Amino acid sequence: MRDDAIPTISFPGGAEVPAIGQGTWNMGERSSEAKREIESLRTGLDLGMTLIDTAEMYAEGGAEKIVGQAIRGRRDEVFLVSKVYPWNASRKGTIEACGRSLSRLGTDRIDLYLLHWRGDHPLAETVEAFEALKVSGKIGAWGVSNFDTNDMEELLTVPAGGNVATNQVLYNLSRRGVEYDLLPWCQKRQIPLMAYSPIEQGRILHHPELIRIAKAYQATPAQVALAFLLERDGVIVVPKTSSTARAAENRDAVSLDITDGDWAVLDAAFPPPVRKRPLEMV
């Protein structure tokens, strides 16, 4: 495998990123794991998965520190994504939180800065802060996370809200509710959707149909689960691993060519939505 180039996705501002990147949720929580985590991220960079997604929430900044060590000396290779807590997302608080994240990451800019989920601060205030951070050069673009379709529609009514670059949500074979309306809404407006927890923290990997199909392609269930998301237009996948071997496995998912018949089998095993569902989060 690894014969196929990683497909790319373009953000509204023109930045082009690999359709599969690297997540960091649960990194930075144990010092004993730091070396493995850093090595895994660096391996992913070597393999072309140059988008790294993190957040001030992850290990209360610990994951950002891990990312900072992993990208040291390689900053210009990386498209860096981080997120602000909703309770920090006032105009002043967003700017201050971004400064702390920059310090932990050891860089002068974040390529894409997200509101982690909706909180009590008005969207207009958060967007105003994001736009100020863009003007100052501290972020390249901004987006949101865990926004449902109605939230996105409201966002577009806010001054400069139309500058939103992405929406990062829970999306995998077993969590397909976004396909009913949110994903088409984003696709119509060419706003990429970022899929977190693409293998459901491993819980879907024991499904018998997923295992059977993976074996037929000499692949792993995780690779098939990632390939499912990579098949979707405008979707960026951010699997997390602390294993260099698993990082290589994730990258190889782009080479899988699943038949329509096998996708139909997976649709039967993991049915797409037939009605609107509330947006799921973990």
C-alpha cells in the first residue's frame, strides 16, 4: 500500500490540507507516554499527514505541549489546528486563550482556530475576537466545532460569520447523523467538515461485517472505517494514535478502493440517517 497520494481538501480561504490528519485527544496526560506521542506525530508528518488537530482542553494544554515538541524545527510543514474553550470565548478571553496556546505550541501562529463548542458568550463576540486574531497574524483562519445546522445558520447572520472555515464534529460509521442535513449544508457552501473520533475510540472495530470486509481487502477494520470517511466530499479525518505503526496504518487507508457492493453492505450494518437527529458529541 501507500501507492496513492493523500487527497487534499481546500478551505474557503484557499489553504489546502491533506484529507487525513492527526488528532491529539488524550495526549499529554502522562509524561511516560510523551516520547511515544511525539514520535507518532513526527512519523505522521513524515508520511504526509501534516494537519495536526489539538485544543486547550486536551490534558488542559498538555496535548498542545506535545504538539509543540513534535513540530519543533518543522513548523512550516504543519497545518496547525487548535481550539478555545467556550467559557474563554469572550472577545478578550479568546485573544488571551490564543496567546496561551501559542506559548504551549511554541509558535507564533495557529493556522486554524476553532470554538470548541457553543457556550454562553455571544457568537458575535467570539467572531470579533477571531477576526482580530487574523488581523494580528496570530491565526490564519477560524472555525467552529460541534455546531449543528441551525448553529451554522445562526453563525452566518453574525458580522463576519461567513468567514467560518470549518466545522469539526463527531462523525464515523456508527455516528452518521450529520449526513442527513449538516454535511450537505457544508458541502453546498464548500465549508469542509472535520471528522473527530473516526473509529469511535475503537468501539466499532469489533463489528463482524467491518472485520469481514477488512479481511477481504487485506486491511484492518480501522482502515476501512477511515476509508469510509475519506470517500465523502469535503471531509477531513483526524484519527489519533500514539503508535508509529498505527500512524502508518492510518495513512495507508487512502489506498483502499472499496467496491460499491461492499459499501452497500456497510450501509446495511451501519445505516445512514432517514430523519434529522440531534448532533452527537463525545
